[in-house]
Amino acid sequence: MLLTVSVGIRQGLGLFLKPISADLGIGREVFAFAMAVQNLLWGLGAPFAGGIADKYGTGRTLAACALMYAAGLYVLGISTSGTGLVFGSVLLGLGLSALGFSVVLGVVGRAAPAEKRSMALGLCAAGGSFGQFAFLPYSELMLSQFGWSQALIIIAATSLIMVPLSAGLAGQQASAAAQQQQSLGAALREAAGHRGFQLLTLGFFVCGFQVVFVAVHLPAYLADRGMEPWVGAWCLALVGLFNIIGSFSTGMFGQTYRKKYVLALIYFGRSLVFIAFILMPLTNTSALIFASALGLLWLSTVPLTSGLIAQIFGPTYMSMLYGIVFLSHQVGSFFGSWLGGYAFDVLGSYDMMWVLCIMLGFIAAALHYPIADRPMPRLAAQPAPA
């Protein structure tokens, strides 16, 4: 439920790109840069939030970050310049460092038995996707009824529901016995020297680049092509709806097939979907079909990536290690958001960005294939994946 709210609201911010840019008289690059800063700080804060949660529990951290998240949305709503947008995005990004996937998936990863962990992580990711489906129409309704400023203030108030929801995860932390078996520093050194961890980190950069470019710029891209605002909103909502299916399915596939191969297929499939989208004549129907197909592959990487980390290194420091990999995702998100706005302001179109998304998808598929995914020897004779 926590991910439903935090991810759902955040994924709808792309709807505000055109109205805010037009009303404040700023280029798209300014709004895109603010969203890029949000994503970067989300990623930079995630390893620290994950480490704190692994060591001391999550409840208070989540509640404090929920207040910061709401404050960030409020500041966005009252902004009168690009500086205000960036400041609000800073607060929002820091709030998301705990309210995003790394901390919550760490709790789930430790609680679920190894044989059910992949499916449990898939269900968790599906919850975030349901939020995208549920909150996109809500955000569009608020935007159309009240304008961008009042809409963001109302959405900020709505997000405060995450404060009481945080109490449900209070006290969740890695066991003292598990922490005694391996120190935090040893876990970091082990992961840093592992080639599979390095490749996984590089591949997740691509995921962030693709996902955030689409989330921030797709509504504006469709509006530029003469489509009504509801098309962009429903495209992002359909991405969330179909990713419920995608996340749950890949979570189940991860229990049967080697996760690295499923990940490679996801990135390869994304590139094929992008190619089809830019080659097909653009209509309302083709845009909605594109969104549905992309939704199946959207955050389907999350349960598999986090599951691979737990499989290789164990669940004890999963929040922190996933937070490090997620930082790479958010660096990719920074460039996907900012570069999209910069490319449009300079070139007048998003063509270069679609080509980059296609090329990076194929590269990510190639990076995942050679990942060494066997559990570390210290993990007491766990069987190698089939």
C-alpha cells in the first residue's frame, strides 16, 4: 500500500510538464532538470536509507520521509520559478529514498522464504504499478479541474496517508544474528568486487533512463502530436495496469528460470516495443497499445534485480545493496529526464531520445547475459540456479 501511494503519485508528475513550463514561461529543460534532480537524489539517498533500515528498522524513517515527500509536492505546487521546482524536487527525491523500492523490498526480501522470495518481490512491485494505474487518472482529474498549482497541493495532502501506513513496517530490520555473520563493510566489499553485481548495476542504469524518459516526456510527446491530455494520462495509467501483470509474472518466472536471462529478454523486448512505436502511424489506439505492451516490461525488472541480489548475497543487507544498484538506475533516470528536455529544446523533437532508448535496451540485454548468479560460498551450500 505504501508503494501504491508513493510510486503512483510520483509517476504522474510528467502530466505537469507542459502546463508548468507554459505557465511559468520556462523551457521544458527546466522542468525536466527538476525531475532529474529528484530522481538523482532518490538514488543517492537510497543506499543510506537502506542501510539505516537494515540496521535500525524502517518505521520512523518511512514516516519522516513521507512528511518530506508531501512537503516536496507542496513546494512544487506553490513554485513560481525553476528554482522552486528544483527545491521541491530535492525534498521529493529525499523522501523517495526510503519510500521507493529499496527499503520496502528489503523488508519483503528478508521476510519471504527463499523459494517464494521472487514471487513476493513481484507482488510488491505490482503494488507500485497499481498505484500508477490508480493515481494517474486522479492526477489528471485534479489537473483538469483545479489547474497545476492547486492540483499539486491537493495531491500533497493526499500523500500524507503514507505517514500512518509507515507504522505497519515499524521495527522491521535484519536480525542481529545475521548481522554478526557479516559486517556492513564486508558486505560492501564483497559486492563491489563481484562482476555480476557490477553488470547488474550497469544494466539498471538503462532501466532508469528508459522508464523516466517515458514517464516524464510521453504525455508532452503525444500532446505535441495533437492528442488530447487524457491520452497521455491513460497511456501512463495503462503502463501501470499492465505492469501489475508483468511484475507478478516475472516474479513467478524468476522462481523457475534464471533471473538474468529473464532480465535480458525484458530489455530486448523493450527495444522492440520502442521500434514498433516509432514506426507505426501514431493514433490514440496505437499509443494505448504501445503503453500496454511497454507496461508488461515496465518495472518487471525490479523483482528480478532485487531477487538476484538476495540470491547472490543473501537477504541480510539486501536493502543497502539494492539501494546501490538503484542509485545507478536513478543516474540513468536523471539523464533520461534531463536529456529529454534538453534534446527537445535544442532539436525540437524527441527523435534522438527514442533512438537512444532502443540502443541502450539492446546493450542492457547483452550486459545481463554473462552475470555470475551463483550464491556466494558463505551462504551455506545453496543449490545453484537451474
